[in-house]
Amino acid sequence: MKTTITDQQIENAAILAAASYNNPFDEPAYDKRFYDGFIDGAHFALTHQWISADEQLPDSDDPVLVFIPSELATGYPDLLNGK
């Protein structure tokens, strides 16, 4: 089950995070950069999700990251053979 996160929810979370962060420089510009970075990071994380091959296969020319216990490999999916 996928959960949809709205821009308003991200903004609210950024406001709370920026307000609770201890600004070591006590500069408003630093708080603004923290806020902007939080929002940019949230959007990046939401658009670069790990997708299980059980849910959706990648396009045949997309590089993929493959997890093999005790190993890490990269390659391209072989959609013709279902791999």
C-alpha cells in the first residue's frame, strides 16, 4: 500500500524540523537553507524510491542494482527471459 505525501505535508514537516533544529550560527538565512534543504531532500527521496521487481519491472535498457546475499552487483534486466 502506497502512501501519498502532499507538498503541504512536506512543508509542515520542514517548518517543524527547522524550528527544532539548533541553529549554531543564529542566522535566519541558515534556517532558510535548512528548510529548503529539507524540502529538496524530501522531494528527492520521494522520486527515487526503491522498487521491488515483484511490483514493477524496469525498462529493458535501465541499469539496475541487484542485491545478492553477501554481494553487490549492477546489470541490466533481461526482460525477454523474465529476469
